[in-house]
Amino acid sequence: MMLGTAGMTAIQCAFTTKQTREVLLLGEKVNDVIVTGASGGVGSIAVMILSKMGCNVTAATTKPNEEYLKSLGAKTIIKSGDLDKEARPLDKGLYDGAVDTVGGNILANILSHVKPNGIVAACGNASSIKLNTTVMPFIIRGVKLWGIDSVSVSIKRREFLWDEVSKLVDFDLLEKSIKEISLEQLLVEYSKMLEGKTSGRYIVNVNK
């Protein structure tokens, strides 16, 4: 219940960004990664998992919760607003890979900052469903944009990923970021979510 769909999405993103490049594609080691929407349900778990995998995680967020993100394992915190602008075709290579949960201009900028042969796992559209970019990151640096969904995952892959969870997720720490609310409270909290005033995850207790 703590992980749910967000957890399945986050662990897929982390494995795609790091393990797919290192193991499946026999590529260079993934050290520096960025996670956008890092305060959200998927982003926060992705920060924790990538940190456990040994990555230096940069967390991009709109919320003033630096200590929370550092407790999850983030090394560096940046403002999402710094990336929410028109992207250059290519920019300084900063990251070996990325997990993007927001889309839009932020994803376009992330693509321009990924080093050669890096993988960007994209799973959300909180900022926008549109992506205004060029082919330059893909044909000059060999960057890969890898779409993630949690619906069509095979049973075999689900079993493998869930088996890895115990090694990569600190459930005691994760529990501190989860709030249990009632259906009535959901109406209030949902409005806050749309305004970007929440972080972590919510569990709706229909019996509460």
C-alpha cells in the first residue's frame, strides 16, 4: 500500500535510467542523475531508489522541502523553475541519466543536459503533455527517451522489480512521508495538490 502504482513506476524509472544503461546496453557507469517532480509520489521514491543504487541524485522541486529530499538521499536540490523555460538544442552535459515526472519545458531542458548515451525515463505530465525539443540530443549524444507505464508491465518483470524493493526502499523513512486521509479530506488535499502545495504520498482510507 505504501508503494502502489507510484512505487512500481519509480522503480521502473530507476532501473531504466541506471541498470538498462549499465547492464543491458553495457554502457558506462551512471553516477550523476536528476529527478524532476522530486517531492511527489513517484519522484520521491525514485530519489530514494537511485540514491540506494549509489547515484549522486539532483532533486528538482517547486517546494521548500530541502531537508526532506536530503533525507531520501538527494545530494543536490534545485528549483524546477530554473528548468521551466525554452530549451537550447544542446546544453552543458550535467547528468548521466534522468527520471522525469513532469514533461513540458522541464523535460526538454533535461534532455539537453544529459551526457552522451544517457537514458531519460519519462513517466509524467504534471507540467505539460507537450514536448518542444529537437533531434540533437538523440543524434549527437545518443540520448534515449524511454517511456514508462505501469499498466502493461509483464508479470515476470513485476515479480523481478518487487523482489528488488526490499533492497532499495527504506520503508520506515517512506512511512514518514505518507499521510492517511479520509474521502472527505481528499477534496481539500486535492485542491492543494493542484496548487503544488503538497509533497510525499497520500493514502485514502475509505473507512475513516
